[in-house]
Amino acid sequence: MKNFKRDFPIFKNNDLIYLDSGATSQKPQMVLDAVSEYYQSYNANIHRGIYKIAEKATKAVDDTRKKVARFINAGGNHLHERYHRVNQSSHVCVRC
């Protein structure tokens, strides 16, 4: 089995045992890299801007929503059309 702690920078050179994921989850390096790229390269309002970085941000969010919908088997790529708010979506998932 893979040692997933290697993917999380906070656990490198640290004997940390973190049990508070319900309040704040630690992020793997690939997530930190993606968020950093977003803020450095195309931080913009999604579904509103008509300029290049807004279009790139919108595409990134829409593509991610589609991937999550497929991952949780949400009936195709329509999760983002029905549930715009993350909190609402998570409550629907919990009820399933």
C-alpha cells in the first residue's frame, strides 16, 4: 500500500499525527501547486468575466466539477447544474 503521507508537505521531516481533518484538512502537494497556479496565473470571477483569465478560470472550475461528478457517480456531468453551492452538494451526497 502506498504511503500517502509522502504526498503531504506538512508531514515531511515531521512526526505529526493529525486527527483534526473534520475542521481543517491538510493538502497534498498537487493541490497546493494547483491553487498556487490559479492565484498566480488566472485568479478571476468565474461565469462572469469575458476576458481571457476569467474564461480560463471558468473552464478550470467547470472541468473540475465534471470530474467530481464522474468520480462520485453523480449521474453524468450535471452536478454543477443542479447544485451550485458546495455545501448544498455535500448535503445531497451525505443523504445518498
